[in-house]
Amino acid sequence: MKNLILFFLPLLVIACGSSENEAFLPEEPAYTCDNCDTAVLIGTWRLTEFYSDPGDGSGTYQVVESEKEITFSDIGTWTSNGNLCGFSPDAGPGSLGSYVPVTNNMLVANCNFDPIRGYQLQNGRFTIIYACIEGCGERYRKIRD
């Protein structure tokens, strides 16, 4: 009986330990589009990750729950329900502008400066790279084609 307890005790510890570790893993937001073509920019994308470095290189993208969305048209224009002149995960006053896929340039029409350095479309994520000294950005997931 003692051997039986010694056999099952480590298995029980391992099983309990793995479920505790899984509870601390950040989950990705549930709003993704399973059938969307994420290799194409045209469509609607929702903010899922936000990056702001404090200036020492230690910053990482953090998962956020946000209603901020960007919709790209097939004629090189985009609209957003959030302000892209500033750097915020919040939806609010909208922005609009144009984009050039060949150069990955994204222009914001209603700003008096150029807040965006460029963008990337990789691995099903759309990333905006802002013109911050310390490093900042936003990652979006496609929710509609």
C-alpha cells in the first residue's frame, strides 16, 4: 500500500501544479475571425495588444480588452473609431487616413503631425509602429474581411 501511495503522489502533485500554472497564462481576446484572410489588410481589425516601453527597453506587448477598431478599404483609405493621433487603447474620437501597402506607410489625416512610423502585417497580426522615442505600438487581430 505504501508503494501505491508513493507511486500516485507525484502524479497528483504534477496534475495539480499544471492547472495552477495555466491559470496565470494571459489569454488572447476571444474576438478573432476564424475564416478571415489575415494576409490581406482590407477588412476590420480590433486592438488586442498594447506596447509602451518605460525607456529602459523592458517593455513588452500586453493583452488588452478594447473596442478600438480600424477598417481598411480596397482603395487605400482607412477609418478608426479611436484616435490614432495619440497613443491610447481606448475607442473614442475617430481618425481617418490613407495607407500605402508597398511602403507600409500609414497617414493620419486629422493630425497636425505624423504619429505613425509605419506598420507590419505578420503572422495574422497588424502592428502599428508609433513615432515614440521610448518605443510604443499597437497590435490588432482581424475580426471581419
